[in-house]
Amino acid sequence: MIPVNSVLQVGFFPEIMQLTIERRLKALPLLDPHSPCQHNEALAIITRSPCPINLKLLEQLPKLKMISVCGVGYDNLPLDYLKQRGIIASNTPGVLNDAVCELTIGLLFGLLRKIPEGQQFVLQKTWATETFPFTTSLAGKKIGIVGMGRIGQELASRLLPFKVEIAYHGPSPKNLPYVFFSALLNLARESDILILTCPGGKSTEKIINTSILQALGPKGYLINVARGSVVNEDDLINALQNKVIAGAALDVFENEPNPKADFLTLSNVLLTPHIGSATQETRQAMTNLAIDNLEAFFNHQPLPTPISF
């Protein structure tokens, strides 16, 4: 049981998620995390991964003991400050794996087989007078996965039936049947397609840069379903403009919801509006898990999905 008015909802939640919150708890609203907070009695916060939880807000909440993030990413939290104050936190891993993997494979085929361009080719009646250009097959390609966590591993298992080779890069090797590269540069050099599923944060900030893109090469493709911060976007734009790589598919950007204008002018990029987990089923499951963590906290039970820091 969650006490009434003990939880502060920070930031906007889409309708299906908001309805779940309203059904399961009575939260105090704070839609703008940068505005003054009048609810300084709150013991917990529920928020979403894109919403920044800043020190100014936390300093207005002297009784705060727990933050429940609805999302797998938690680079929106000041972890050092939380640790200093003894504030625990949770996220919602696992329940969004299927949706993110589905979108990633959709982006992969959309990019290689030029599916959006194919639709426009038909809609604009160009098919009557021209032949659609040949595209690129996935079968036989070498795929490098950057970040072999839950999502990376599930993505790899889904990709294997497409007759690809898989290798990966991360902080350390895992007991997996794929080749591990300790150096990202070497993985890029050996890959036809580089897929980013790693977490955001300081350790992965702008790890995709000019040298990595040059190693991927003019026949290589980049897919980012991780965080916009993982890519040096100026380097990527330059690489796409000058055909340093063949193309990219991006679901995440550094400045959401306003990606850099140059991305919008490129013909070799496929863009989606951060919809990796944006299915009705997934977002409802994420919200329920975020509230399950709150219930566990208030009932003095172990959190289902705690964040370790």
C-alpha cells in the first residue's frame, strides 16, 4: 500500500501510463522538473528516463528516500548525490526488451532494404516509369553489438536466424557464443553493421566518433537505439554527408525532441522519434513495474529492479 500524497510525479507521462498511475496511486504532480516544488513532504518520486532530476529539485525534498524511474535508462539521475543522501532508486529493465528489439530489426530492414523510399516510390507513381534501385541484403553480414546487456543479448538471438555473424563490445567478456572485442575500434573494423544498445552516461559519452565511423567504412551501417549521448552527432553527420559510412538509423538523439537540422536533410539516414519501447503493452508494463518498486519500498520489501550505484 502506497500512502496518499507520499509520491511526487515528476514530468509528463503519456495517457496510457498516466491512467495506470492514477489507478494505482495518488501522486502529487510536478510536470516541470525545473519549477519550484511545493510538495516537500514527498518520500518518493516516480519519473521517466527522459526527465532530468536535478539537484535543485532534490534539495527541496528533505524527506525523499526513493526514486522510481519508468524506463531502463537512469542517466537522468545524479547518482553521486543520491548515494550521499542515502536515496535508493529503481528502473524498469526487462519488460521493454521485446519492443526495443522489434524496432531495432525494423530499423535494420528499413535502412538496408530502403522500405520508406520504396513506399514513396509507389505513392509518387514513379514505379510506372522507373525501376526501384537494388538494395542491400542482411544475410551474410557481420553485426557488431555495442553493449551486450539484456537488450543486446535478446537482439543477438533474434538476429541469428537471418544468417548473420555476431560479435560484441562491452566493459568485459560474457559467457556467450559470440566473439568479444575489447576495443570498439576493432569491432567497428570487423563489422558491416554496428548496433548500439549500451547505456548512456559518462562511460559511453560520444564513443562513436570519426575514428569509429571510418573503421566501419563506406559499406557500413550504424543503428542507434541506445542514447543520443553515445554518438558524436557532428562526426556522424559529416560521415553521412561524405559517405564515410553507407547509412544510419537513429531512434535517439542528443537534443530530443529537436534533432540537429542536418539529419533532416540526409538521404542515407532513417529517423524515428525515440519509440523503442513505445508500444501500448510495453509502456503499461513499464509503468506497472515502476509502481511495483514503489510498493515494495513502502512495504519495506526488496525492490524488484533496484539500481546499483
